[in-house]
Amino acid sequence: MTDALPPLGVYVHWPYCSHICPYCDFNVVRDRGRTDEQAALADAIVADLKAQRELTGPRRLLSIFFGGGTPSLMDPAQVARVIETAKALWTPADDLEISLEANPTDAETDRFEALAAAGVARLSLGVQALDDTALKLLGRNHDAGSARRALAVAAKAFPRLSADLIYARPGQTVEAWTAELSALLSMGPEHVSPYQLTIEAGTAFDRAVGRGKLVPPDEDLAATLFETTQAVLEAAGFDAYEVSNHARGEAARSRHNLVYWRGHDYVGVGPGAHGRLTLPGEKLATTARRGITDYVRAVGETGVGFEREVLTPLDAAEERLLLGLRIDDGVTFAEIAPLGLSPDTPKVKSLVEADLLVDDRVRLRATRSGRLVLDRLTGTLAT
């Protein structure tokens, strides 16, 4: 019965952060040490998982991902409890991936062994920069030395290690970025997620740009930095299996993120978490209450912390296009049939001729040039 239904991943959102970064637009709150509130939230997350099992039925569990926020601030005992609950509710795959996001502060680094003992096998470390001036600009509460120490400790504590970096920062040069990325690679992560800095509406960085206090690189420099990223990582043996994710071999790829990009089902629990579930005759989108108090209250009063929406076939196809084009294997034309796209559609043929799409009769795949303008490419295809 389990194999007859789509497999799924589980996303757990822990919204607390010791510090709010000026570029962040995620659903986060300042951690003020309210242990009773955090314990109540952990209880609600466990209860929500059980309620969602009633929706999904028996499934094969591909991944569990703790994101946020800063889930490395979570009590390791609660992390273990959530993991064991998910594994009891669904059938774990033989290669079940359990990941958690962390920052390189000393307080979090001290918890790595406990988090590994709780069941976390893959750590995603938010290094963001290896330059103290850049870290200060980004509003991070660690320095480059802390990042290096955290990478070394994490490499010993976890079988798999990923590191995030932010590039296309104000004032950044190609030479400096090349050196910084090379320095990170020398510390041994098998997976690297280099994200181009984006100015999100409503963030502190957005306001700084509006006042002229922050000037991001122009498009040409940003494009050169993107190409530099690809070249340095390719030379080091990393494949760009997704626009902003590079792995040293297939085993090092983030299986949880591939759940999203390949259109698999996933359960989302915790404040503001999203989910996608395939049920008989419909594709369901779930969205959890954003506020911690609202989420905990909703679970206590109704048994679930989320609201649901049935996606139309067109909505589902647009989402598959948006996410599927991010990865190197793309999305099949069959999956996006409601969009009316085929290898012979004039706009598809035109984009192939412009070297933005691969000439493929079965799958829609972006070329390297297409990835550079992916937002515009997906917008063109979806309209």
C-alpha cells in the first residue's frame, strides 16, 4: 500500500533566531529564551505531524528537514522527538536523509554532537561569508574564524556537510569571490549552496537600497560572479544540479530539496510552513498559521495548524515549471501539459534557438545561459 502512494518529505519550521539578518524575509522571530513557549511549539509540531498522517495515509518517507529560523537552537531532545515521530508515522526509506540548518556561532557549534546523536546526519551550515567585513555588512553574528571552527567541528560530527555562501555583495570583486569560494572548498564540504544576494521587499536591506545606503552590484558584474561560481565549483569536481546548489557527486545532493524540485509530496509543520500533498483526485497545498501563538492555538483547538487549498491543474503545472526548471534534469512536458507547451510550441522552439532551453523532445530543461535569466525564462513560458 505504501509503494502505491507518492513518497514524501517532511519540513519542520523552527522560527527562532538569536539575531535577525537584514536581508532575511523568512518567517522568523527573535529568540528571547521563552522555554515554555518553545516546548509548547514542539508539542504542537508533533501533534500536527500526527494529524497530517491522517491526510496522507501510509507513505515512504524520503527526508526530514529542519529549517527556519535557526533550528540548531532547538532542544536536541525535541529534535529527536520530532524525528522519531515522523519515522513512526511513515515508512522510512533505506536512505532516509535527516538535515538541519545551523549557524557558525559558538553556542550552536557546542550543540553539534547532541544534534547528531538526536538523529541529524546532514548539517547545512550558514557560513554566508569568510570575510569579516562582509559578515558585518550582512548583519551576521559570527566572524570568519567562528565559521572555520564550525566547519571543522561539523565535519567530525555529521556524515554529510553542506555550506551556504552569499555572493554578489556590495563591493565584492571577482578576485575576492574566487579566493573566498576556494577557501571554503579547502575545508571539505561535499555540498555548497552559493546564493546570489537578492533584495527582498520589506527587509532592512530593501530600505537601505531605497535610501541609497546600499548599492548591489550591477547586472553585468552579478552575471560574471555567477559564471565565476560555476567555473570554480566545476573545477573542484562539483556539479551544478540546481541553480544555487552544487554537489560533489550524486550522493551529496540534497534529497530533501529534490523533493521540492521534482514535485514530490511534502508535509510542512511549524509556523508558516508550506506543504504539498497528492490526495485522490486533487493536489492539496497546505499553509500553516504564521504566528507561533496562532499555530499552537490552532493545533490545540482543531488538531491541525494549517489551512488547505486545492490547486487547479494549471496552478500545479505552473509550480512544476517554476521548480522543475531549477534542476539540471528539468521537468517533463507531460507534467506541465495544462500549460500547452511542447517541443514544437513556437516559444519553446524560439528559446531553444536562443540557447536558453535544451533541445529535448521529452523534458523542458534550461541551458546554462537560461539559468542565468531563469526568472524571465519561466515567466515567458508560463504566459
